[in-house]
Amino acid sequence: QVQLVESGGGSVQAGGSLRLSCAASGYGYSRYFMAWFRQAPGKEREGVAGIGSDGFTTYADSVKGRFTISKDSAENTLILQMNSLKSEDTAKYYCAADCCRLRARYAYLNAADFAYWGQGTQVTVSS
């Protein structure tokens, strides 16, 4: 079992930055593929970024060049640095984790492939 707790959401003006954190705990966490998803009202949950245990990263096209995913292994924390935020980035952001599928499968950032989820943190970007 892996437990995930997000923090760092809030309100910011367009063009600003936010840093989301996800504290992870549980057996074998370091082996898991970790990812950030988001869901806006009335929309499906979409993958934002993911990172493998070997450092492999993948991003949605809509956030490439603006968002950076990383892991602080010493603190067991997943981080999403979000820069140049746009109003369309407004959503509830979720941390997710899964293990043991092929890395190529995780690269698609399909929510159905992730077994463990945090409770989410709200990000609101005003224009």
C-alpha cells in the first residue's frame, strides 16, 4: 500500500508559478511510477506529468516547457513545479502512483493505469 498526500495548491494570477508537493509513504514507494493528474469541473481527469523510478519523465503537450516533475528521494516527495500558469491550468491536481507495468504503458498517463491516489489539491489561475 502507498499513501499519497498533496499540498501546495492555491490561487495565482496568470503568468505566475506554484509548486505542488506529494508526500508518499508505504512499502516499496521508491519503485513506483509517479504522476500528476488534474481534473477541471465537467472534464475528464487528464495526465499532466509522470516520472519513473529511473528518472524517466513524460509530459502532456499542454504543459511541456512550463511544468517540471521531480522527486526528492530523501524526503519521499513528488514535486510539480508549475511556471507560466494559464487560466486553463485551473483544476484539482492529484498525485498518483502505480507499480510494475511496462514504462511505455505509463508514458500514456492513463488514469486507469494508476492504483493509488491522493485526495487532490486545488489550483486556480485567474486571468
